[in-house]
Amino acid sequence: MKVATHQLRCTECGARIAGNAVNSIFRCPICNGLYDVIYPWSAIPGEESSPSASNLPNASALRWLWQERRTSTMPVDQSGVWRFRDLLPIVDDANVVTLREGNTPLYDLPRAAKSIGLDWILAKHQGMNPTGSFKDTGMTAALSVAKERGFEWVACASTGNTSAAMAAYAARAGMRSIVFIPEGKIAWGKLSQSMDYGALTIQLKTDFDGCVNVLTDLVTRFPIMLLNSVNPYRLEGQKTPAFELVEQLEWQVPEHIIVPGGNLANGSALAKGFAEMHHLGLISRIPKVSIIQAQGANPLYLSLQENGGEELIPVKANTRATAIRIGNPASWRKALRALRTTGGWCEEVTEQEIALAKAQIGSEGIGCEPASAVTLAGLKKLVAQGKIGREERVVLVLTGHTLKDSNYTIDYHRGELFTPEEDAEISAADQALHSALRKPPLVLDPDPDTVFRMLESQMKLVHA
Amino acid sequence: MKVATHQLRCTECGARIAGNAVNSIFRCPICNGLYDVIYPWSAIPGEESSPSASNLPNASALRWLWQERRTSTMPVDQSGVWRFRDLLPIVDDANVVTLREGNTPLYDLPRAAKSIGLDWILAKHQGMNPTGSFKDTGMTAALSVAKERGFEWVACASTGNTSAAMAAYAARAGMRSIVFIPEGKIAWGKLSQSMDYGALTIQLKTDFDGCVNVLTDLVTRFPIMLLNSVNPYRLEGQKTPAFELVEQLEWQVPEHIIVPGGNLANGSALAKGFAEMHHLGLISRIPKVSIIQAQGANPLYLSLQENGGEELIPVKANTRATAIRIGNPASWRKALRALRTTGGWCEEVTEQEIALAKAQIGSEGIGCEPASAVTLAGLKKLVAQGKIGREERVVLVLTGHTLKDSNYTIDYHRGELFTPEEDAEISAADQALHSALRKPPLVLDPDPDTVFRMLESQMKLVHA
């Protein structure tokens, strides 16, 4: 396959530049806006687009090609991102850096669906990616671009999933990576992966914004590629789960996609994927993409309530769903666009609602990190508000693996996640669900009769 | 597909019974031996086997069928275990309990290969399974059998990967699961998954053997299926990565497979897979399967040294590679048979060798838990002993994800894994490797110049 040209288009002022002409901070020099990657066949919102028919990839041919590649043993075909490379022609095949990301399972959640009163709920589990989060689909794209452009170093500010993914793909490419974090705010568990994959970890005696400032200086003065989510190539990778999803559904389109909202790039990436498929005739309509935030980290929700999304109201983020603990998200305008173009909603959910939803997902044999569980918690609200009906098909995007945050799970089941005051805020119905789901370890004598009596009581409980 | 009959055959005395006639402890009532699952087309070691040609599955047809299923959207086809169900016809398709296990990546380790002096090393990463370990491939098989036979409860004694996998698949099937662990020896992180997936966790005031005794009593008196690795159906699932591996290599057979040795069921399961493929003409020869143990948990290695494997010498296991911290492995005779029939070796490696190997694998962008890293550490020994040559193709089986044991990784990079005395035992060459791989976090002022000077020194180091 020959590499097609692509451009970067400012999402604010519409200015276009060649992909390799972008500055080191990935922002428009005219208006400071973020970029979208566009292709000769792209439909540009608000512009009369008339690409010649010969430029438009053929939908049937693409479907056939993508299916054929599933039987290939080549790494670039086995990747669930690059299998769709015809719609993200940003690098030459030879420069692809892959860990066989994507190809994530689509699970049904029959018990959750029943308890909410829906016919079915599906979960697209992006936590099943190589480093345990959805970030891998974006990092394979951005690191491949970094490799093609000759970078030897990459960097980001993050203490979590982003740094883990960056470190892994950089190591795979034989490149070096730097992670900046504020001193004293280290979640060692989340950082263990960056260290394992050989990243250089630098604690700065400042806060997160201070880290971003140093990082910005750094990429301006050194040949280091910035890999925070302002990098638009990450979103090209993160749009591909939309392709994979509808392919798994035999090209049927669900009514609703629900994603967690942290830095807010993921929902817009998926919306871009759906819009491109629709434009090319691969699907007949676009699902509503809804974004759910934790109440303690709800800048988008708050801004929509207060000023209709005119401007962002940053918040001091506080939630145990650490992957979405972001108070000043970089991609809020892109997320807003995704909500508006698809017709989805933004909701917020409490810590208790997140914990309950996570336990419900776990009880179906599918673990996820707390941030992922906001999707189910938010779905309950949207159903209660009458926005989603019984027969409508809903896909939750689970973004991280349960192993990303073992402590949260342990605290929950030992009853140590909430204070008695916080527990008192939980409704009676939810209290009953918590009681059924919570599994504190029992301590028993090794006397078989003691064990058997306890189990008989449990079995009756279940059989009753 | 119609369910073919299968039998269980005692690996000690050769007695055969129907699959559904097995007792609740999965041991031969005549000699207490463990069972193999056998099929009408199986070759029985030491027996003149003459299955009629019509019973033998056709190799070309199987290859074609298995490839075709890769394009299917049915869960039973998307599973990397059940895609090969023709060679494990133990349940009806309708009873399959799957989390889309298998389909794990095969990575190359170019830097490790170079440093050891081999042309290439591949790693089959079973830690990329849904719950993060190779146990999933076995649990999907055993839980499906439990479901088909009408069990509502399953149980195992384990604090680690086995209980996590059992709990997930039981939850998926709508069944209840019980995990027995010795009181006071809880690794909370490892148990978090069992709790997340809704298992009932019972700490008994006894040791591990005491737990097994209670469990044995329990499954004898209650309708609960025993899911420890004596359950032969688990091994039917665990043989399928052998099929997947050679398919990924376009039906070429590597010279060597290297697996970690804990309870010793995994190596024998893979050897069974290779033997069956060879018998059916799917591959032209069988790779040598070698088993590596931690020095602190080396009963098989010790027994081979002391008595040529005549009888097992149990040890009091002690290693930080917790997944293989087993002193009295149930499946040691099966493992011995795998070594002898394939021509592989058994080696032991030190804690320091394990830590170095894990860091080397991590530095290629591929994390694993410590137990997985014994494979690379053992490979170094086999190469040094002249048992494996430069051109021979080696596949390491990585059994668990790096997220299974974050604390180990953190302790390593912060220099807290070993005492100064233990550090002093490391050779100068390995010390240099450790220094290059260890990534302790740095603490710096947020003054850009300080950061830049440090990075310039790092870059020179790398570019030199």
C-alpha cells in the first residue's frame, strides 16, 4: 500500500498544514487550537466537500480487505488498529510500531441489562489491550509517526495509563521515553509499568500544570515528540475501535456508545471513526456518543450546565477513578463537537454509583478499572431520564483492566472504600445491591463441618 | 459439530473410564493417578494404536477450518481455545463458557536474542489473556465441562492466577465459585480479581495442604466441581496455545519451547498439544519442551538431580516469583513425561537471574510477571551449556501479565528487591546489565535548565 497524503486541520480556525509541518506542541500557530488529521476523502464539517469519486475508498472493498487481513500472520495485519490502515494512512507500513493492540472482545452484560430494564448491553473492553488500557490504540499510531519522522525520544506528563502505553511502544520501537510527574503524588502501582518498559521517570517539584510547562519547553528545544493527547495522531488510532465494533456487529450500528470522560479525547476519536465510516458508506447512520464524568471531575458536565458549553469551567479534580481525575481537559472542544454531531449526552455520576457499577460489571466475570465503570453508572441515569429505551442497543466502552487498580477493588470488598457518612448517602435499593455484590473474605476453622454449614447456608441463599 | 466421545485414561495404570464417570477428585480409584483426556484418534504412548483412517481428523481440512473461523463473529470461533474445538471435543458448543481467551500475541525479542547470541527468540504471551494469565485457556475448558454437567458451584485452593481465572469464568457462566486460602498468607493484590469477579473467599486457619484437604472433603460431599490442576479438562484448554503458536508460524515448528515450572501442568499440556498435532500430521516433528524452575521452588529439578526423577522430593518453596512458588507439584509425573517424550531439559535459576530477565523482557516493551521471566533466565543457561545453538528457534511461554505483580517491578527499580549480600552475588557482567535497565525515578527542580542538562547527559549516554 502506498502512503496517502494527509493534512492537519485546526479544529478552531480551519487552517490546514501538511502533517510534517506541524510544530512541536501540536497547536495551531494562528489560534492555538488543536488539530484533526484529515485525508483527501475526508468530509469537513461546515465545508462543501466534493472529493472526486476516485478518491473515496470503496466500502465493499474495504470490508472485504479488512476481513481478509484477519487470516494473515503479518504483525501489521494482526494489529486491530493497522488492519484498518486504509483509513489512517499516516505512516508507511514499514514504520508501524505494534504490540498487536486492538482486537478487543465485545462482551454482553445480561445481568446488568436485566437490572436496568434493557434488552441488552454490550461492553467493548479496551482494557484488554497489551498494556491494559485503551491508550495503546492511540500510542501505536503516534509512536509510528514518531519513528517515521526520525525521533529518538518521546515524552508525556502522566502518572497513569498514558505513560504506561507510551513507555511500552517507545521500548518496542527502540526509542527512549520520558515521563514527567509532580513530586510526592506518585501512585507507584500505576507507574510500575513505565519503569518496567524502561521509561525515564522524572518527578518535578511542582504541580501537574508545572510539569506540562516544563514539557512544553522541552519539546520546543529538543527533538522530542510530545505524546500527550494534544497529539492528533493518537486519536487516529483511537478511532479504530469504532471500526472494529461495527465489524464485530456484522456492520449493524448500535444506537448508543457510552464512554468515560477524562481528558475528553476518546469520545471524540470514536465519533470521528463513526463519522468517517458513515461518510464512506460503511454504515448507514451514526450512533449517539455520550460521555460520563465523575462528579468530582466534571468540568464538561458543569460547563454544559452553566454556560451551554460556551467556555470550559476547570475544576479541582477529586475522584478515586484516577484515570479520569482531570479538572482541565485539553480536548473539551473536540468532545463537545462529538456530543453535538452525534446527539449524545453528558452526565455525571457519584463515587458510590461508580463503585456499584464496577462491582456489577465484575460480577459478570469482566473486570475493569473504576473509570470504566462510569459508563454503566451513567447509562442507568440516561435510562431513568427516558433518553434510552428498552430496545435500543447500547455499547459501553470499558477503558482499563481491573488489574490497573487492585487497591480500589480490595477496599470496596472489605468495606473500606467509603466513610459511614458516604455510605449513608446510598439509596436503599443500591445498598441491597452492594450487599449482594460485596465479597469480604471469611475466616473459618479448617473443620470441614464448619465450612460445610457455612456453604450450605450460602447455597440455600443462591438457590432460593 | 457433533460432540465426539472422549475418555479419561489414568496416566499411571492406563485404566480408562468414560468422561462423565470420573470421581469428584479426578484421581484413578485404582492407583490414585491423574488422568489424561483421550479421543478415538489419540495415540496412546506404549500402546499399538490403530484408529481407523475415518476416525482421524484430516490435517488439511483442520487447517482450512481453523483459518476460516478467524473471520467469524461467533464467540466460540473468536475464542483462541474453541477455534480448535475439533481437537478438544469435550462439550457441546452451546455449553462453551468463553471470555474470548487465547489469540495471544507472538512477540520477537531482538535485543535479548542479540545479548544471548541467538538469531531470534520469540515470546508467546499468555499473560495477554482476559484475566492476565495462561490459566484462562484451561478454565474456559473446565468451566464449560462443569456447566454441561450441571454444576452450580466450583472451587479451588489458590491465592493467585488460578483463583482469578476460575472466578471470572464461573461468573461468566452464572455459577458460584469458592477460593480457599491459608489464613494470614493473603496477597491482597492477587486476590483482588477473585473478589472483583464475585468469588467467595474463605481463609482457613491452616496451611495450603490443610486447604487442599478441606477442599477434597468438600467436593466429595457436595456437588461442587474441583478446579485445581488435577482436573484434566483444564489441560485440554492449555494445550491449544501449541496449535495457535504453530499456526502463527505458518505451520513451521520451532526447535525449543521453554515454560516456567510451578505446579507443572502447563508444560505437559503444551507437549500434549504438540504430540497430537504430530500424530495427526499437522506438524512434521515435535519441539523440545524445557521447564525452568526458581531455585527456591525446584522440586522437579532437584528430583532429576538426586534420583533421576524416580520420585518427587518436595521442598519448602520460597521465591518472589509467586506464581511458581510450589514445593509439592501435583503434575510432576506428567511434566517428567513431557521432558522425556520431547527431549527437553529442566533447569533452575536464581532470584537475581529472574529479576534481570524480567527487566530485559520489559525493556523490549513487553511486561510479564516474575514467574514468566524464568524462561529467559533458563534459556541463557541452556545456551551457555551448549544445548541450544545460534540458529535454533526458541519460543518462550510468558505466563502472566506485568500488572499481576506491580510491587515486584517497583521494588526492582528502586533497588529494594535484594539485600546488599544478595546483590554481591551477582556477576560483574550482570551487574552492568542491571545498571543499564534499572530506572529509579529522579527528583528534579522544575527549572527547565536543570531538566535539560540532565536530559542532555542522558541523550549523550544513549547516542554514544
